Amino acid sequence: MAHKALFLCTLVLLVLCSVYSTNGQNGCNQNGAWPTDAFSQLISNLTSLSFSADRLTYAENTIQSQNRGLTANQTVQILQTLSFTVQKVNFITNTSNYMLGLTCYSVITILNQISFSSERLTILPILTNLTIDLSLYNETIVNAFSMSSDREACRKIIANSVQFSCVWGDVTSKRRLLFIVDKSGSMETAFRASDGLTYTRLQYVSKELSMIISKVLRDYQFFNVMYFSSNAQTVFNGVQPVNNQSITSALRFVQSFQPVGGTNMLGALQSAILDKTLNAIFLLSDGQPDDGQNNAILSIAKNWGNPINTISFQAGGTYDPKASAFMLQIAQASKGVYRSTN
């Protein structure tokens, strides 16, 4: 009876998890992934290769040559073409900054591709650190393991995992980072998030950035934060090492702004690249820059020499395809990664 009850409970959670993975959540719906036709061609090309090692090389090179990320389902499909667990681990590790976020349902699907529990536990820490709904449905992952010792090991892995931000993505692949956040008047647009609370766009992205700063950044990294509207402000004069003091200062800074003003993206980027030690920028905006700035912004993106990873954040309100298209152009010009989130 107890086993039957556990099975039914797991089944209910898995169904809920599947619904979540299909419908997404306000503030986490991804629009910036590979287009369906292009991705179908990628899978066709992969399956035409005879050897799994060749499929791994082709998949990594192709993904890294593009500027769009992979949805959870797209990641699952690519991993299905790889025969060995070590190849799956290598693919995820080498393309993690292109992951738009896994779900618990997709994690279970990936685990089911692997026969041996020891290998499933090997890949699990990489998967859980990329999972956007881990705090909600982690028990479904635990129940994917049949042996009690494996379940206990799974719980320990989950306990040591970091919540993945569907907004900012993987921020640990570069050493010296600047986060640039649009705080113009349109960032006052409100929406209801998956936790049942209502946020303005600025409140939500700032909440996600606070989580990144306090829980995700590694002690080998250096970072700075800039908020801009008509003018730009940074918390530090240049990037600072990740430590208790810099984290405290940055969190206080992130929580201090209200949405107001225009979208002087050009001024923000001109100020940003004065720090010659940077090797990556994460640029988030919900709209197009002020009139007449596009060409100059794209020139910076092309000539700076480092990736500008862009996030078009449009939760709530009416979707602006031109704004998203321009953020994609910035990523393409700078060889960064583009995300479009609503």
C-alpha cells in the first residue's frame, strides 16, 4: 500500500512537472531558442553521422557557432543522439552558457537515457545546476532512482545545487563580468510570476540578479553591476572580487532603483567598455534604445572584442518583436548569447 501511495504521489508530481515544463511560467517563458526548422536540420545532421564522438563534436561546434540558446526539450533531443554518458556530460559542460534552462521533467528524461545509476549520479549535479524549477519539483528527480542509497545521494546533490536563473542563464563561464540592467520607465510593467506574486519587470530581474550575486557567482570571479535609463550608474568603479563585502554592496545597489527615464543603451555601453579588464557583459532590456543609437551600439558590439550576452525581457504587456530582434543583433555582432524571456 505504501509503495502504491508513493507511486501515485510521484505520478501526480511528474504530471505537474510536465505541465510546468510545457507551459513555462511568467517571467521564464523562452522565445529566443533555436527556430524549429533549423533545429530539426541540426538533429537530422547529427543522426546521419555514424559515430557518437563525431556527433558530439558536430553538436558542440554548431551550437557554439550560433547566438541562440537551447530549450530543455532541444537539449534532451541532442543528448539522445549521444551514446555515452561521458559525452553527454561533455556536451552540457561545454555548452552550458547556451542552455535556456532545464526543467525537472527534462532532467528525468535525460536520466532515463542512462542505464546505470552510478552514471546517472555522475551527470546529475550538472543537470540540477541548470534546472529552473528545482525548488518546486526536486522530489520527482529523487523518485527517478529506485535504490534508497541512490535516492539519498540524489538528495545530497540537489541540496548542494544552485537555483538556475531563467533570466540571466549561466554566468560562471567568464571571469570578469558586468551586468547591465535597463531601469527605464517601461520596466514598471507588472506581471504575475510563478510564485503567485506580482512584480514589475525591474523588481523581477533585480530579484533574479540578487540571487545570482549572492548564490551563483564563484569566488574566482570579478563583477560589477550597472543600471541605466537616461543615465548610467555602477555600484563599483570597476569589477570587484566576489566576497562578502562586494556582495553586500551590490545587493544594496540592486534593490535601490525605481523604473524611470529613457533607454540610453549607447551611453551605458560606452561607459561599460571603459573597464578594459572586462571579458563579458550581460545586457538586459525590455525595449529598443533611444532613437538614433542602433548603429553605434552595433559598432561597439562588433569591435569590443568580447561577448555581450543579451536578454530581451518582456514579461507582461505587449511583446515587441523589434526590441527582441535588436538584442539578437547585438549578440550576433559580439558573438554573445541571446535570450528572449517573457
